[in-house]
Amino acid sequence: MSRFRFHQGGSPPPIVPSVSTTRHSAVSIINPVSSLETPGRPMNRSKMLSFGITAVCLGVVGYYAWKFTARSAYESARYRVVSSAGDIEVRDYADLVLVTTEMRFDAQGNDGSFSRLFRYISGDNGQQQKVAMTTPVFMERGSATPINEPMNDQDNTDGNKAQVQRGQMAFVVPEAVASGGAPQPENANVELRKRQGGRFAAIRFNGRMGEESLRQRESELRDWMKGQHLTASGPVEYAGYDPPWTPGFLRRNEILIRVE
């Protein structure tokens, strides 16, 4: 027998669903809306986002890891490690031939000094000879008395002069070029000189060569030298092994002091 009864006149009444129909209808009503935000879609977006972030991170790490190891492709000034203690080493260096230029020490090569040396190894020399890049780039401070220079207009509000310190920047001439006679510089502000070999105490660190970092590391090195009864016999040298754009945590920097 039919569940439904007809009104008089044969017109069917509105359907009153049973409980089972109600459940079915509720599912039917909810599912179309839910299908617009199925659980799979947010999960897929999340997975894609995670994959993208991971890929970018791996790419960045891989790139800088390559940059970090790329310095091994350059000839580096040779030395023999006599002893070591953590980040500190005592080294013996042979004689080196350097191509040098004056620099403003606090500029760290951004005053044109690095460019002058780079032009020399790129062929700006008497023989128009290209010379391979080497590591490290050596730097020394000049006189302990700063040199007065006019400040730029933006800073010179009271007519004072800035206190700057001169120094020297140097590239190491490759051994093969040095032994055959390094080409003479064309630029009058660039010159060749010999770095006498000998024994050095050196401390290695990463980061940027800021004044505070340099003071701290030099003090640490001198304290260690004192404990080892090593006497300084020359000026402090600073050595950088990486191009300027290398992140600080991947950089290799050193402070060296000649010892007796």
C-alpha cells in the first residue's frame, strides 16, 4: 500500500519525507556546499606551499654553500700550521709578492681601492697581463693618528672634519706570476711589494669586519699570545677570503700578528 494519500480531486499533496528521507536530504543539502571546500583542497595548497618554501630554502642554502666552497677554486697564500687552539693558529708563511694600494680603512674597499687592484689583475698593467684572483685580501691600518678629511655637505653641519684612518689593501700575486716577474702597475696608486715570510699568530672568525668585532678578536688573540709567551713583532694584518656579497655567517675573516 502506498505511504501517501491523495486529497480529493486527485491532486497529490506535498511530500512529507520520512526520517530516512530527512537524513538523506540533509546530506544532500550539506554536500554541495561542502564540495566547494573539500578537505583535500586546503591540504593540497598547504603541501604546495610547504614544497615551495622547502625548495626555495634548499636553493638558497645550496647557492651559498657553493659560494662558500668556491673560494677553494682560487689559489690561496700557503702556510704551515705550527700549532692550533680552537679558532687560533700559529703559522709559518713563505715570502709573498703583493700588489697594494692605499685605502680608507673603514671603507673596507668601497672607496675604490678594491677596484684599483681588480683592474690591475684584469690587465691594467705594463704587460696587459691578466693575473688570477687569489685569497686572501690583506688589509693593514695606516698611522695610528687619523687623517683629517672634510666631511660631505650632508654631514658637515658645523664645519668639522671627519676623522678617517688610512691603510693598505693588497692582493697576493700568484706564485707562478711572482716567480716569473709580476707585471708593473700602470696606475700610480698601485704598487708591488714583498711581504716578508715568517711566523704569525692568527685568529679566524666569521661575520663582518666591524670595528667592535675586530677589537674583540684582536684582544682575544693577544690574550692567547700572552698566555703562550709569544711577543708581537709587527703590525696587525686583516685577511678576508670572500666577496662583499657573501653572507656574514659564511664569511672567513682572520686577524694575523707577526710574532718573534
